[in-house]
Amino acid sequence: MMSRKKLLSHETFPGLADRIREVRGNLTQEKFGNVLGISKAQVSKYESRKAVPPSATIDKIASTGNRTREWLLWGNLKGEVKESVHPFQTPAPETPGINAPYLFAAVDTAVLAQIIAGVEGLLLKKKKILNPVRKAHLISLLYDRFQETGQPFDAATIEEFLRLVS
């Protein structure tokens, strides 16, 4: 399996570094990093094309610059999602409640695999079956929580989120 670093590069998102610098404006890298909750060194890596920010940081940068995530990643000048399907977008399946294209962003596959294994293990233990849409929603919620907090999750956390989607 390819690493996130090999899958996502600045070639995937041409101009990302320039748009990050544009959002930073006159702030120093250190002050900008403080606003985002990251180090000056990390800001430097993003702006020098040595690293691609994770999804949560992309959202913070876009929000800080009063821009959309799409503008930051692909440079749509109006900050709106383009009508054409982007290479990282796929049309939503014919599923109730999902009626717009969804966007794939940087994903830590090791964390995602742990979440999936935890969910599957708990469902097996509880002898419970979730339909694919609810299971995907559960996994997505858990992944988002991990990205927001950076905290590891346990069976109790998975069970708590399982109650939300059941």
C-alpha cells in the first residue's frame, strides 16, 4: 500500500503552497502557525511543497482565509465547487440522503484501518449488523473525531458513536 505522502503530493494539488501563502498574507509563518495550532516548521513545509496538510489543517487554513476548501486545494477563484467532477470527486451513489458529489481528502489509512477494525470487532461482539450507509457514517464520524482531537479511541467511544447512527 502506498503511503499518504506518496499518494498526496503538491502535484496532486498544483498551486496549493501559493494559496496557503496567500491566506497567510502578512503574518509570519510563526504567527500563522499559532493561529492554526501548528508549528512554524510545519507551515514552512506546506509552503515549500515538502508536505501536504492533513484534512483538518486544510479546513483551518481555508476558514482562516475566509475561503472554501475547494479553492485552497484546486484554486477555483470564486471559491465554489466546479460543476465538472474533479479527479478526487465521484458522483454519490443512489442512496437516500446522499445527493451531491463528495470529496476525498488526505486520509491516514493506518488510522482508518484501526477504526474499521474496531467497528467491525464491536459489531461482531454485539452481533449487530449495520447497513453500508450507516456503517460508513459511523466510520466517518469516528475518523473526524480522531482528526479533531488527535486522541486515540476505544470500544466505549465506538459504542457511543454507534448509538448515534443506529
